[in-house]
Amino acid sequence: MKYAIGKFSEMTGLSIHTLRYYEKENLIVPAREDNGRRSYSESDLTWIQFIQRLKDTDMPIKKIKEYAELRAIGNSTMVQRREILQQHKIILERAIAKFQEHLNNLNSKIEYYDDEIQKQNPETQVANI
């Protein structure tokens, strides 16, 4: 199925301006109709969703562009693309571990307050908000 830029913008949640910027940066290369209008495919949708996932996980745009360039070259770049993703995975795992440590610390502090509040007024039940 083919989609015009407006429909594709709705489907992806990205503005038309952003889609044009991605095209300018060679992150996506939509097909063109005979009249010159952009035409996006299901494959483009899958690719944009992957780009969004990389952005959501704080992969730098420079790395996303590098990955996109390698992808455009084709299957001969699979080793390099895998390495980019492997490096990013390590960064994410470290960030997750750090956030888990912060969450554990917050939970401990909340438990401390719950205990102290309960000691001060045994009849008060502390709501877990």
C-alpha cells in the first residue's frame, strides 16, 4: 500500500516538516509518483518506527544517520549495523541499571517515610500514591 505524505504523517505521528527533514538528512527516501509527490510504503513505515525507537532510546542522530547510510548500501553492511546496535544495547543496559538503582533508592526512601509516619500516628494508613 502507498501513502501520501499527509496520511503517512498521521500514521507515524511525525509532522510533515519532520518527514521532509528526515528525507533531507537521507534517513528516509520515499518513492516519487509521476507527478513528483512523495509516496511512502509499509516498508517506510516499519523503518520510521525503528528510527523513532532509536531516538526514544537516546541514540544520537549522528549514529542513526550512520546506520541509515549503511542500511541504504545493503546487506554487505550487516556486520557494521549489528555493531552499532550492539554498542547501543550496551549503553541502554547501563542506563536501565542506573535507573533501576535510582528506583530502588526512591522506594527505600518512600518505605522509610511510610514507617516514620506510621510510628508517629499508628491510626493513619499511608496511601501508596
